[in-house]
Amino acid sequence: MIEINPDKIKKAEIAVGIPSYNERDTISNVVKQVDKGIVKYFKNKSAVIINSDNNSLDKTKEVFLKTGTKTPKIYISTPKNIRGKGNNLRNLFLKIKDLKTEASINVDADLKSITPEWIKCLIAPIFKGYDYLTPIYLRHKRDASITNRLCYPLVYGLLGYDIRQPIGGDMGFSKKMVKYWLNQKWPDEVKGYGIDMFMTLYAVKSGFKLGQVYLGSKVHKPSAPKLDKMFLEVAETIFQFLAGNKGLWQRKIKLKKIPLVCNVKRKAGYPKTTFDVKRVEKEISQSFENHYRPIKSHISEDVSFQLERIFFKEKSLKIDNELWIKIVYQLFFIYQTSLKKETLIKLLRVLYFARTISFIEETFNRNQKEAEKIIQDQAHHFFKTRNYLFSLIS
């Protein structure tokens, strides 16, 4: 791990980590807002701001170190050609452990909507005994599609935890949580975009104290260009975890509502988002058969019939909520014993895009609140129909 520590900081009560790769144009604003939050709300605590970088080539390091702050800064980085957000956060966790930090957070380097109050909300509850904090954002109905289609419903439906943004990207955590994460296995997917899902899943497994914080709007760079790779790594992470921790979900469970422990009270609008429906439709229409054929024999007749009707006969690509639940649960069931896991996850990605397009059409004339209710109802339906998965197992 590469390190630049101008103030020779050896210990801190608070650490704010900013994972990055080529974020020269946005990281300075994030650093300034973080610094304001620390100075305003935690002036009696020792703190440090850590940029955990992927050896960026665009002078992210130089911009970070030159940004004026009252809080000392440390720059750390993966070696040359080592990429992945998970690798950044693993380095961050190792540095936090070395600094013996009591309360830490990570915030995305491309944030445009971050305020000093975010820092307060993500840190203060940790000093009150919470171990892991996930964000709740005000998000456009087309945004956060991986969260809304897969992560939120599965964490809710199988694990029974109502965590609205399990892969939000901006989290708070205790030193106990950091130690726990570092003691787990880190597959390749977790070293990339699977890291946020990994953090939440193992926080659930740990049994430590969890909370949620409302942060208002999240405005950052568009995620659409990264959705393909992101979905594959996130889906693999959650399926792998669930397959390896059957005791957490193969039992009768009660739904757990995770408390809202801090609220950034400010007016916020819904950030704009883009999704090129026509381009995605063309791509998934062309790729469906390649990923479907090797898995077809393992899929139930009723689901196969519907998929072939949708993609081959009607070419409508319409996947409703009921069919989506069956797809997710069936593919997860198959995943546990399949030798074609990569193909299966790629098929799930195709169907996820089809479900996303269907959701966009379903909610075209719906306002944000109505769309959010549909998302929450879907997650609850995953929970109510979890016996469908159990029927496949038996």
C-alpha cells in the first residue's frame, strides 16, 4: 500500500474515507464538505480525512493533498494496475485499524450533494453505540435500479432486514465492524463493486447494532455506464453470501425494521437520471438466448414458457413483479449447485434489465411517491413469497 501522511498522523478517533479512481474534478468539493462537518460537529475529537485511491492517473492525489483543510489528510493507494472500489476500502479498513479509529465513514468521491450534516449523521450515532449505518436518499424513480430490483428485495425478502439502501455507497461504521469485515474472505467480486453489498450482508450476519440515516438527495456522476459490470459483481456477491449462509434465511424469521437514527433536514429535489431504453432493449434481445440456453433445462416449465413467450414470440421484454420474483428465486436456487454460475449471473443481468425497462413503463405516469410505494411493495412481496424458494429446495 502506497501512503503519504504529511502530518505523520498515528492515531485518530474519527476517520473519513474517500475511495476514488480518477476523481480530480469532484474530490476537492467532497474534501471541503467533510472538513466543514468535522470542524463544526466534532471539534473536540481527533480526526483525519483519508483518500483511498486506485493510483489515479488524473492527479486525484495532487488535488486531494492540495485542498485546504483544518483536518489533517492521509493519501493511500493500491499499487499500479490494481483497481476496484473493494480494494480501496480494504486499504481504508487496514489504515483505520492501524489508527485505532473509534468511528469511521466512507463517502463517494464524486458526490455533488454532500453537506457537513452528512458527516454529522454518519458519525454521531457510532459514538452512541451503533456499529453500522446505511443511508436513505431521495432518489429518482429510475435511479438505483440494482438496489431496487435485487439488493433491497433480497435483503428484505430472505434475511428479513428492511434496509432501504444496502449498497448506498456512503456508510458509517465502528472499529468493531471494521475488524469483523477484515476477518472475512474477500472474493474478487468484493474487491470491485461487490464491496457495498459485502459490507451490509456481513453487518447483518454479525448481529451488531444497525441504523439508517436520511441524507436527502444523492447527486453524483451517472452510474449507467458502469451498470453491466456493477450488476455482475453485486449479484455474484449476494448470491455467494446467501449460498454460504443458509442458516440465516432457511428458517422462520420476523421482519426487522432498522431504525432511522439521524435525519438531514433540508429541502431536496429528485436528481435527474438517464436510462437509454432503446439501446438496452436491443442489447438484451440479442444476448438473452446465449445465456438462456445453457440454463434452460434447470428452469421450471412455467417460467421457461413465460420467458420464451416474452423474448421469442412477443418480443415485448415485459417482466412483471410476480415473474421477477420467480426468476430471482429460481436462479438463486439453481446457482447453489450449478457449474455454470457465470452464465447464470449473466442471464440474471439480462432479465434485470428487462425488469427495469418494464418498471420504467409501469411508472411512467406515476409520481415519485407512487413509484417508491411500488418498490417497497415489491420488497414486501419477496418476503411474503419466500416459501416459493423453499418449495424449490424441498
